[in-house]
Amino acid sequence: MPKLVDHEERRAGIIDALLRTAADTGLHAVTMRSVAVEAGISVRLVQYYFDTKEQLLLAALHRLTERMGERVRDRVRAAGPAPSPRDVVEAILLEAVPTDEESRVFHLVHTEYAVLSVTDPALGGPQFLAAPGEMERFLADRLTAAQQAGDADPRLDAAREAVVLLSVSAGLGLSVLLGQRTADDATAVLRYHLGRLFPGS
């Protein structure tokens, strides 16, 4: 009896192959053929699941965003059953720092998507335009909650501070990718800044 194919598993395997290839050669150099070789399947099979390279690229971008969210949730859970606003903010910001091979690949490829989306609108859209605003509002809410609890400086402009925090974490993450500093150094800088914002936590 022929083995049943798990189509979702096959799709996921193709997407993961694209991410590995992009991490090795750069997103601009990825082709349907290179993904097929990495996945150990035929080009025709890749095209069965993804009609065009653009569809495959967008599916991989969605996977990156989804997996980053999972990693943030894992960090928050690791902080305990009742994480403080600072715990949540720290979990989000530290996920922007590549600390292991998986996060290095994710951040490297995500950065490449961001750069390519400047000249290819099909790779941008709501996934890049909406995400920063949503995250800024979420962080601002956590900062406001900490202020109300007496754990954060009441003089802070929570909305503007959220923009600063995301910019700082993204810049530190990029500096780690470029080899300008270690992940430990970047983590220490983030925690130093959070200590100034949350003196009561």
C-alpha cells in the first residue's frame, strides 16, 4: 500500500529548505531549483505546492513571522506563571538578538526580506507595514501597565519609548549578525536600558 503524503509536512519541508538556502547564499540567489536540491525533491514537486517563486517567498516570510512569535511566547512562559510587564517587554526585545543558529537564520533572512521589499512591493505589504505599529502599541501598553503599577518611570512617554525600544533591539540584533558585538553584549545593553525604564521591577 503506498505511503500517504502529509501535504502540510511537505510544504513545511520546502519552506525550511528555502530558509536554509537563503541563509547560505542570500535570498536574492534562491531559485526553485536550489530549493528543490536542498529539499531533496524535484523542481516539479516544489511547483506542485508553490506555483511561483513569489508564492514560496511569501509563504516563507509568513513562517518566519509565525516562528518568531512562537519563540517570544516561549520566552514569556519561561519567565513564570505571572510574568511582569518588564518580563514581557524583555522577552520581545531579546528575540531580536540572534542567540542560536535558528534565530540567526531567521533574523538574517528576515533582514534580507526587508531589504528586498524596498524594490519589490510584492514582498512587502501588510506583513512589513502593519507589524511595527502593532508591536509598538503592544509594548506601549506593557509600559503603561508598569507605570500604573509603580514599576516604570511615570515620566515616560510610553508610545515613543516603545518606538525607541524596537529600534534599539533591531539595531543590536543587526550588529550581532554583522559580528560587531556578541549576543551576550547585546543582551547586556538591552537589560541595562530596561533597568533604567523599570527601576521598580
